Amino acid sequence: MDMAIGARPSSKPILLSSTNFNSVKGSSTNAPSWLKRQFLGCPLSIKTNSKILTSHLRNSVKCSVSEAATEKKRQLVRREGIRNIAIVAHVDHGKTTLVDAMLRQSKVFRDNQFMQERIMDSNDLERERGITILSKNTSITYKDTKINIIDTPGHSDFGGEVERILNMVEGVLLVVDSVEGPMPQTRFVLKKALEFGHSVIVVINKIDRPSARPEFVINSTFELFIELNATDEQCDFQVIYASGLKGQAGLSPENLSDDLGPLFETVVRCIPGPQIAKDGSLQMLATNIEYDEHKGRIAIGRLHAGMLRKGMDVRICTSEDACRFGRVSELFVYEKFFRVPTELVEAGDICAVCGIDDIQIGETIADKATGKPLPSIKVEEPTVRMAFSINVSPFVGREGKYVTSRNLRDRLYRELERNLAMKVEDGETSDTFIVSGRGTLHITILIENMRREGYEFMVGPPKVINKTVNDKLLEPFEIAIVEVPEEYVGPVVELLGRRRGHMIDMQGTGSEGTAFMKYRIPTRGLLGLRNSILTVTRGTAVLNTIFDEYGSWAGDISTRDLGSLVAFEDGTSTSYALASSQDRGQMFIGPGVDVYKGQIIGIHQRPGDLSLNVCKKKAATNIRSNKDQTVVLDSPMEYSLDDCIEYIQEDELVEVTPLSIRMCKNPKMTKKSR
């Protein structure tokens, strides 16, 4: 008799004959662990030709502690009473909101204390954009167990933050949306966690959404584990269903607890304590750097071995041959939402160290006499670069405080101390610098921070970083997932097809009437895509991308069909001139705005650039025969920094100042204008 066994987490039935079914029952050593769990632990559904027999066995949960990792660290001691976890997920899947609920329920704050939303997003830019940019530490105490929690960014451009943080933890909470399921960044962070051998707890978040589909999400997540070559033990992940907004969690989607107790219990049970060499010599890897005006540079990391005391003399190592000495002036641990001074830190805990002014990320704080360095942190290479240069427009120095090439150079190279995924190189001239990052958003965040600090400069269009292997030109490709209402599927497919995108998958989500489309597309094709895709879908599309691999050159791609409207002379724009100019295209400016020759003031309605005089005034004459007509002007288009960077082409620049963002033609590149 042939039977099909259908059980989670696999979505495909497994065909077994009656003979090998008996062999699986009799010998559990030859079957994969997730299959053994279906027979020995979880409810089992056996389908025959005539009926379905369901056996409800005891529901035992097996946690994903990697046996290989345990074998490797058998000589180390496991420290109980402490857990180090990172919360990782795709952007907008609810990491920071879940951390809010964990802090609220662990009594980190008083009952009458005002607590704003997304406490961990402390940066102004993070609150404005609604995303996490920098990873942050906190800790809670649950039943005498200290849980160090690290909130990580969800956007793929900030993947370098996630790669660094995984050095500090033993396990991760993989948060997945109950409708969207695994997304591009979910794959990236899970891949890194599995490479480290970390334990994984899958949290199906937003389970209270009307269109939640937990069965599909679990099956998709399990298939993702298999694709990433996870071990059998890692595939035995524990699943928690949660609503971060309501602060509820449970072991089944229909039976949620009134609080996050099941989540806390699972963390304590399934995430192992840190493996430490308690009697070994001191070793601590500096994973993160913060700066305080009074304390100077603060190195944050996990103590891997030994003990660290306040006032202790230490050795700072970058490699076996390059070491220097320093002293720990102050020592902090994380308790609740704050850094608390301490005299002693034992191995396994996450701490902050002051007193070493030149400490860098990836360096090891070791014992002065016998210390050895830990393996340095490695992050993936950048894929996009942009040229930064000093401001050469006629308005230079009006708004900015730092305008010279020396100011610009110092600020860019200072960014490298904390941002490991970014690279800075000197350009062809002394006032030009090439900045490389994981994506346009990665570099745009740096630009936004610099303009808020008072810097004034210009940036060129983003360009992809190509490679040449065996005399063959390779370019970066990315996986793009577009969530769009079904009525706009046609225009989106046409738009991505023109940009050399190849559809991999397409599926609908049911009641919400949206479709998910998965594409493999060159990074060049993504430049300027976000604005175009929002235009054709009337602002309803959601685009997510992540780096896939380097592939063969895909051919020429046209990213913009229309030209620019360029100011003809210096001056102040007038209503009279704009009334006739707006027939030529869409304007970026209104009346009474100072402009200069070469500034981009709008989008031409045809290919090619067009020079316009927007400063022309109406001639004053003595003729009164005609009454003055009321001028009706269209509202100018408002372009953000991200929009400007996506809009510009090879011969154009973005002028960035603390108060203004303008676009202009590159004066160094002579191009015939229409």
C-alpha cells in the first residue's frame, strides 16, 4: 500500500511504501529529524486511497540547537542565567514594535511613565522614515534570566549592521509577517544566522491581520531553511505566533496568551546560554562603536572569555603582529533600557568599554600578557557607488557651515569607523571622493545625516560596481519582490521587462486583492525604478530588493525617457515666466525662488533638455487697453533627496545643503541642450 504523509512544515506530501514506512518506525536513525518529529511528536495525518487517518500524539517541541556547534564548543562552559538574542526580519515586519511590547511587559518602565512608540528607534531620521538604521542594545529580566536583546535594521542596504551583530549572540528571533511570509531580507539574515550556527526561533508576527495565512508562511519558511542548506537540527525550529501591537503570543494562532509569556519561555528554553572560557585569558570583540561627548569612544561587544574589570590594563589586537596597549577607564552593562556602571563583567555578557580612544570595530580587547585576537568581522562587498564633491554652484556657502574639500574628506573617512559596509576612495581630482555602499538608500542616509550636520556638497548619480572575471564583464543582480494591487500588474510587468527583469514567481494573497511578483533584475535596472513604479501604480506598490549575485552583463537599459528643463540665467523666478514655461513640462519650482544658470527646474515633456528663462518679467508700458489677466500656476512637484538621486543622469548633479536640495547640470560635462 502506498501512502502520502502530509504534515508541517513541508508543503509537499512524501510518498512511502508500507515496507519503508515500517523501517522508519522501527529505526529512527535513518530518517531526517523533522520527519522523525512528525512520527514521534506532532499530530500526523496519513492519507490512503479511501480515508484519512489522523493520529494525535503528544505535542513535543524540539529546539534548534546545532549539534555541530555544540560539539565544537564541548571544551567550553555554558553560562546559565543569561541569553543573548538578536531580533532580525525584513523591513516593516514588526521587529521594533515587538521589542516595545517585550520592554513594556518586563516592567522596564514605570506604569505611569510616558512611553512613545518604537522606543528603540531613537534617531530622528529613523522616526521620520519609520525604519531602523542602526542596531541598538537593551536587556530585560525574566524569571532570574537576563535576556540581552539587540534590535537590528530590516532594510537590505543596512545588512552590514546585521552581519556585525550576529557575532554577539547565540540565537535569533526571526520575525516573519503572517501575510507576506519570507521576504528578501528574511533570506539574507537567516542565511547569516545559519552560517554562524545560531539557534532560530521563528515568530509569525501580525497574526491578528484579517488575511493572515500562518500555514503558508510556515511552509515557506521551512522551504527557505532547506534552500539555505540548514542542518536537520536547525530545521526543527520552534514557531511562536504573536501580535507585537497587542503584546500577545502563543504556540498556536487560535490560542494566544494575554501576554508574551510563551515567547519569553521559548527564548529561555530554546536559546542556549553563551559558551565561555571562564578561566581563559580575556577576549572581547568590539562589534559596535558609540561616541559620548564626555566619555569619548565607547566599544560595545560580548565578552568571549575571562573577566574584565574597571581600571584594567589590556591589549588591543588587530592581528598577531599589530597590538597596542590601553586601560579600561569605565565599564558598563545593559540593564533594562540603560547603561549601568559596573566594576566587573564576566564572560558571556554584553558590555560597553570606555577609555580606549582609538578602538575600531573588529579589534579585540585582550589580556595584556597572554591575549590573542579573535577572528575579525567580515561583511559583504558594496554594489553601488556615488561621487561626492564640493559645491561649485553660485549659491555655495549661503546655508552650509562645512564647505571645503578638507571638511568633506574628514567627515567621509570618519564614517568608515562605524560603517563597515561602506568604502571611501579619493576621486580623480582632489575635491572628489568615491563612496561605495550596499545600495542607494545606504548612501542616501549618509547624505541626509551630513546635511543635518551643516555640510554642503554635491553628489553624482549612483552607478553599479561591475567586475571582470576571465575577461567577462559581470554586473550585480538583485531579487526584487513587488507587492501591487491586481489591476496594476500589467503596467508593472511592462516596466520591469523594459529594465531587463526576469519574472521568477507570481502569486496572489487572496482577500486583500494584491499580487506578489518576484523578479531577478540587474541593479542598474533598479536605479530610478521606485519613482516609476509608484507612478504607474498610483502610489500603491511596495518594492523590496536584495543583492543576489554577479551575473553576465544584461545589455543596455534606458532608465529615463524624458529630458530636463534647465534655467537659462541667474535670477528670481516670476509668475509671468512660469505661466508660459509650465506648458513645456512639470516644474520643480514656484514663483519667487532664486535660481542659477544650469539649475534643473523641471521635467521636459519630450526627450532632450530644454533651456528656459523663468526669470523674465512682464514689460511695463503705458498701454492700459487690456486688463491684467490672473495667472494660474500648477503646483510644483516636490522632490525629496531620494527622488532627486533617482532622477539624475550621467551629466547631472544633486546640490545638497542644510536647507535646500537642488539639481543642476554638471558644469564639467559639456552636453548640447535643446
